[in-house]
Amino acid sequence: MIISRAVLAAGLVALSVNTARAEDAPACASFAWSVARERAAFGAPGLPALASGSALSGGVSAVQLALKPAAEIVLPVPSEKEAKPDTFAGFVTATVPAAGTYQVTLSNEAWIDVSQDGRSTLKPAAHSGKSGCPEVRKSVRFALDVGTVTIEITRASSPLIKLDLLRAE
């Protein structure tokens, strides 16, 4: 009797874990493109932490970015969206090694602006966002040239956000 209760309890735990995974899979799978790489990176232990204004190191694409209150930060390029009260903002720079389509993916809701000339923001080539995916909220694609890119995050509801810059598959 004790063994059968233990087996039943283990089965119920396994069922609840599988049910939870099945429930979050539809939201994560319904992005316009796969965000599996980002989900894995955002969930990995030891995700590098960066302060706003830092540069992504070569070979590092996923980071946890520390943002500042929007009222306290001056972005290098004016954002396309006006700051909202009680939100957070920040930016990072990165080097694009080859021209192509890249995606900036965030763990939480926020606005993304990207600039390569230091004066204006680029129009996105495509965007996808879904609530209900625990690791990823938004992914936006941009056509980028070789060189430095500035990624600005505004309208974030918390002072920490996970960000990934990857070449689109």
C-alpha cells in the first residue's frame, strides 16, 4: 500500500510538471519564428550581467541588463516612444560581424530601438511578441550592417531585463 501511494504521488508530480510544460509551450511556440535559442540562453545559469551603457563582449549574445529609472537616463539616440512614468530604460552596444538580419529578444515587455548611425533609429524588419511564454516576451528583427550597433530599451516595468542579440535563422 505504501509503495502504490508513492508511485501514485510520483505519477501525479510528473503529470503536473508535464502539464505545466504543455501549457507554456503553445505561447512560446506561437512566435513568428523560433525563440528556442533565447529561451535556453535566458534560462541558463550564470547569465552575464551588464550595466546600462556597457558593450556586449564578442561571442556573448545573451545578458541580463541592469536598467535605470527612465527619468535618470539619457539615451544616445532619442527613442521612437516617449518614456512612461515609473518605467526603466538603458542601452548596450555590440559589434555586428557580418551584414544580415539580426533579432533582439527580450524577456519582458519593453520598447526596443536600434541605431547604427548614432543619430536615428532603424525600422524593424519584423517583430513578434507573446505573453504567456515564461522566458521570452518579445523579439524584433533588424537588417544590420557590419559595425557598431546601439540597442536601447525603454518602457520596461522592472530594472532588470534579459536581452539577446542573435543573427536570425
